[in-house]
Amino acid sequence: MVGDNVEVGIYPIAKAIALAEEQGLDLVEISPKADPPVCKIIDYKKFLYEQKKREKVMKAKATKVIIKEIRFGPNTDDHDYEFKKKHAEKFLKDGAKLKAYVFFKGRSIVYKDKGEILLLRLAQELEEFGKVEQMPKLEGKRMTMFIAPKTKK
């Protein structure tokens, strides 16, 4: 928003400041890294307001990633597994990421192969709803796997 009676052009800094003061506006540096630096004569408060407004719109457009968790034990029963699998399907259909993990309590860490088999089975059965983002990985007493929903076409 350049003043009405000012031409667009390259001015020395002193003249640019004088022009801004003459119009009762501010000289705002838009691109400091350019050679020469790019400045505009505008109302600074209005500039800040519009910048915040643009950032708010960008933030609203950004997608928020929701992560849902499902916890298993190394000896999870078939019925419990099916029940949790149905919940996992629902989460993936709704567009949320899924974090499935097996928690090893006490000495059950001996069954880490059972935990891995359980997670791989889950990944295979949920293949049509999502794809594995991270394969089962043991971190302390947890074996974790991430599944991302398939994008809708």
C-alpha cells in the first residue's frame, strides 16, 4: 500500500523515511535479505493485524494429526484382540494415526516374540485401512508400532 502521490521506485533510506513521515505512515522493511532491502510505506499496526490474520487462516487450514493408542499384553486373548482390532479399524477410518503397543509387565519380557507376532498380525489384518509407518520396535518394556490411515481418493 504505497501512498497515492509517491512513485514506486528505489529511494535512498533518508528520502524513504522522509516520505513516510510526510504521509504520517511507517517505513516497514518487508524483505531485509534482498539487495537492496525491500521496504514499504504502510500503517505498521494494520500490517501486523493483516499478518496475524494470515497466520490464523494458515493455522486453521493445517491438518491436526490425532494419534490413538491401543494397548495389548503379550498373552492377549483372541476375543480381546478382535475387540481392540475393531476399535483400531474405526480409528483408521476416522483418519487418526494408530499407535499399537504391547506392554511387557514384570517377567513377561520373555515373550517379546509373542508381542511382535501379535503386532504383525494386527498390521496384516488392518492392511486395507492403513499402512505401517513404523514396524514393531522394542523400547524398554514396550514394543511399539505405528499405522497411518490410507488416504481417501
